[in-house]
Amino acid sequence: MSTTPIPEESVLWTGSPSQWTNFGTYVFALILIAGILAAYFLTTGGPLILIALILPLGLIFARWLGTKLHRYEVTTERIRVTAGILSRRTTELELYRVRDYTVIEPLWLRLVGRGHLVIETSDRSNPKLTLHAVPHVNTLKDQVRKHTERLRLARGVRDIEIDTQ
């Protein structure tokens, strides 16, 4: 069994999920803001009603910040996902553990050139990893696939499926 040398790890892509994933939340919050402003102008409740704007504005900010701080890094050897606002959690997936890929492109994300990459793995702690709303999802999937195969060949890793039925 011959193994080929593995070149030094390099970054293929880094990014965050698109803010388009928050579209429904943003619309809901804007409707709440419009309702609060309508209540302010149509009633004599005074400026105390405007305090209620904290809720939808806080919701918008929290979702925006959470998505902005959710980071993906795809390298030639692994996928690293970091998420969290106050506490951060980083998970890594070695590419040679990848078993299957699924690209999901809902219409509303396809319109803005994004899609979800679902990666099934042999990793017990992370059997399914989804990269949400990433640009050029098919190109990213092809890059991950190419480097997965290269690493498997270099490390002599084989994936064996056993049907237990």
C-alpha cells in the first residue's frame, strides 16, 4: 500500500452563513416595529410605548450578530465551524471522514446565489454537518470532494458500508 505525501494544509474558503437565513425573523421584527409605531401614533399611550421597540430591535441585532459570528473555515484537511456570541464553540471535521454530500438550494437562496451543503460523515460526534447558506455551494462541494478523495488516498483510508438487514 503506497501513500502519497500530504501537502501543507491551506485554506480553501472561509465565510459565514448568509443573512438571508434570517429573512423571516427580520420581516417579523419589522411588522412588530410597524405595529408598535402605529400604536404610538394612534393612541395617547405616550413615549412608554416606544420602549417596546427594544424587543424587535434586540431580536434583529441578536440574529444579525449570531449569524455574523458563525464562521466556517474549509481547508484542504478539515472543516472548522465556530459559533457563539458570548461563549464560543468550535468543532472540526477531518475531511477523510466525509462519506456523502448533499446540496440543498431552496428557491429563495438560489435567487441570491446561495445554498446549503450537507455533509454526512463517519465521525461519531458529528455525523451530519450542514454549512448553511454558503455562496457557490456546488463549487465548494466539488472542492471538499476533491480534497476528501486526496486525503483518503494519501492516508490509505477506506469507507466500508455493511448492510445489517
